[in-house]
Amino acid sequence: MNPARPAPRNDRLAGRVALVTGGAAGIGAAIVRQFVAEGARVLVGDRDQPRGEALCASLGPATVFRALDVADADSFRAAIQDLVARWGRLDILVNNAGIALPAETVQHTTLPQFEQLIDVNLRSVFLGCKFAHPHLRAARGCVLNISSMAGVTGQERHAVYGATKGAINALTKCAAVDWGREGIRINALCPAGVRTDTLRAWIATQPDAAGIETYLRQIHALGYCPEPDEIATVAAFLCSDEARFITGCILPVSGGSECGYNVHAPFSLADPQS
Ligand SMILES: NC(=O)c1ccc[n+]([C@@H]2O[C@H](COP(=O)([O-])OP(=O)(O)OC[C@H]3O[C@@H](n4cnc5c(N)ncnc54)[C@H](O)[C@@H]3O)[C@@H](O)[C@H]2O)c1
């Protein structure tokens, strides 16, 4: 059971301008909502135009949608140029867009599948950081990469996905060293499981849906799989001045999954509230 509480409203991001990739759905959409609630203006960059436009319509003039394919260099460069032309600055880049499928072993991943995972998950982070850098330097801004615990601890049948996330974590630490003196912070946030379309698509590929629900509770020491808003509040913190002395951090937001997946517990694991 998810004991989610509404996040306190505050103005940690007042006056900030952000680009959230993959912002139309899931974790990205929750970050967009949280950033707007905390005072930021946000360009939602996503390849899903109807969903992105609907989100922006629901949030009002602090948001604008732009069609974006993060794997395409020209598309990414143009999105950042548009944002800066519109709002005059870029303070925060959230590299969130990503794909998890196919979730497979090395031997069962084809070369085109490997290349797609690398392009959407990793090449995109490189492109975003590269094109945003002059604007972030001018604003003394920050980057937040949405990574994964699969890039820290490893995960069964996620070889290439995990490799992209492990590489993002390494890029984050190296860029933090390069950019620290320029006043640019860069961090990575690592969820384990989060209830989004990507997770639901993965569950749909599994033969035992009920067993997967149990697994999702058990891998998190806190005993449940979180909703996207529980990731978004931490994202806002990391992109705010409250985190001004944090850079190069690979932060698990994972309910303690890194302490050990409790997958051998009986499936009748007690509800944490009982
Ligand atoms: N959901 C989880 O359990 C989980 C766990 C760990 C890490 N993550 C990471 O969180 C991030 C967001 O995942 P999510 O679960 O919210 O996914 P999601 O599928 O709910 O949303 C992803 C969004 O990214 C967009 N997108 C995909 N490819 C794109 C591209 N090439 N260009 C632009 N937009 C694109 C999609 O249209 C969608 O709006 C990903 O990087 C994922 O790896 C998710």
C-alpha cells in the first residue's frame, strides 16, 4: 500500500526555467507538475504530442509543450534553442526520457535493440548536457539525470538497459568534476520500481502478474512500489538551492532496495501498515 502524502507546496523553484524530457507521462509528468507547483516554468519535451499538450493545457501558461525526440541531435538542439528564445534562460535540464524494453539478457538482445536503448537512454543524456551547457553555465544551473538502480546493482534480464543507466551514472560523476568550477551541478536519481506505463508494459510481458506485484513490494525495503510523485519531490529538491552543495551524486530513491532485494520472503509479506 502506498502511504503517499501530498507534498508541501513551496517556492523552491521560483523564477527557474526547466526542460523536462519525456515530460508527457510517468515520472517526467510528475516532475513537471511538481516543478510548476514550486514556481518554475517548464518546457515539456516529448515525442507523445497529444499527451504532452494535454498535460500543458491542464497546468496553464507556466508550461509549454514541444515535440522532441531525445535521440535526434537536431531535435534536441532546436528544443533548447526554442526554450531559451521563449524564456531567455535555462536553469534546469531534467534528462528523464527513457525506454526499458526489451528487458532481456545480452544473448537475447538484438543489435538494433541494443542501439535503440543506447540512443534513447544514453546518447540523449550526452546530447542534452552538450547543448544545454552554455545556458547552464550562464545561469549557474543544474542537470538531473533520471537513472535507475539497475545501473547500480544490476537487474535480471536488463543487461543493456542497466548498461545505459550505469553509463549515465559515470557521465554524471565525470561531468560534475568538469563543471563544478563553472557553478553547474549535475546529479542522477535512481528509482528501483515506479508505477508508470513503462513498468506496466514490463509487467504485461511477465507470465505471473500476481507474482510480479509481490516482487515489486518485496524489492523495496519500505514494502511498496511508489507512485511517480514520490520521485518528483526529490527531483525538485535536487534542482533547488536546498541542494546547492550536492553534485555528482547518484541518489537512490528506491525505498531501500539497494540494501538487498527481499525476493526470498514468503509471498504473504506483511503489509507494512499492519
Ligand atoms: N518506472 C520505473 O519503474 C523506472 C525505474 C527506474 C528508472 N526509470 C526511469 O525513469 C525514466 C522515466 O520512465 P517512466 O517509467 O516514467 O516512463 P513512461 O513510459 O511512463 O514515460 C516515458 C516518457 O518518455 C517519452 N519518451 C520515450 N522515448 C522518447 C524519445 N525518444 N524522445 C522523447 N520522449 C520520449 C514517452 O513518450 C513518455 O512520455 C526513464 O529514464 C526510466 O528508465 C523508471
